[in-house]
Amino acid sequence: MGPSANSNMCPENHAVGEWRDNHAHSNGRYGLRIFHNMVPRRFSCGGINGHRNPSVTANFNGMTSWKNGRNGAIGGGLGDVRFNDFKVADNLLAGVEVETVNIGDDQC
């Protein structure tokens, strides 16, 4: 949308670079929030065909998240997204909350 729109950019399906050793505390709601429909693919704008454009793993490594107003981490509508070595404590609602997951290439 808008003047800077580019149909060659598909952020919902883009692979994640390195994400490692982050800290979050005392935020209003979330230490980490991954918005809906993060389903990384080999070719981010290549559609959802599992044989020609398989999903790739997005690793979120080493998070310490505490005293946030809702969750230490939250995500929804995720593909192969993994939270590795997360430490969460004293968050108001939950440590880690995942709403829906779509890992299978035929389900996306």
C-alpha cells in the first residue's frame, strides 16, 4: 500500500536473520511479539507450494523476558518458528503464548 509499496517484498514469508540473546522487561504488554502470519519460506514471494517453496525455520535464540504487563513472548499464525533457550518469569499473564501454528506446507 502507498507510494513505497513493492510487490517483490513479502515480509510475512521472509526468512529471519540472526536473532540472539535479547532481554525485555517492564514493557506495557509483551517482551517479544511476533505478529500474525509469520510463515517463513525459501522464496518469500513464491507462494505456498510446499514442493517448490518449502518452509524454513525461524530461530529466536536466547531471550530473557520478565515483569512484562502481559506475556514474556507471544506469536500467532506462525509457521516453523522456534523459541530456543527462552527464560521468562514474573510476567502478568503468561511466559510464552502461541495462538495458532501452521507448520505443514499443505496447511498454509
